[in-house]
Amino acid sequence: MGRLWEVAPPATWGILTVAATLLLAGFVLLSHSLVRRKAHGDRYTGIAYPGRLEWTFRVGAGCLLLGLALWAVELAAPVWVVAALGGLAAVAFGLEAVALTRR
């Protein structure tokens, strides 16, 4: 990692910063939804509207997977790893879009 600090172009650090922000947001959203569900059970309706926990969970999972995919792309992971993470993030966001249109 020390060598990466010396040779990585500034664009790499920008992308890794975005990836780290997505990972942090995903972790916070997942933590919020899981802690609230444990504290209040399935009856908890969230702050704004019923179903907020499901929204928070799906978006958190999507952010986590998208952040991992960006991180993997930038650090030259195998293509199948990046495709799998990106596909899982797309599924998470797609499920949320379907859930929002059914309300």
C-alpha cells in the first residue's frame, strides 16, 4: 500500500474516495436499518413513511456493493469480481425501484 501512495495518479485517489464514501454510507444505512429493526421489530415504520427500513436496507446494500465494485475496478481486481459486485448493486437498486413503484 505504501508504494501505491507514491505512484497512483490523482484520479485514482478521487475514485477511491468515492468508493470509500459509498462504503461508509452503505455501512451506516445497513447499521441503522438493522438496529432499528432489532429495537422495534417489524412494526417500526421509520421516520417518514412505512417501509423506510426496507428502503434503508436496500440502498445500504447497494451502496456497499457499488463501493466495493469501484474499489475493485480501481485496484485492478479480476473482471468477474467487478461484474459480480456491480450486478449485485444493480439488483439491490432495482429491487428498491420496484418496491417504490408498488406503493
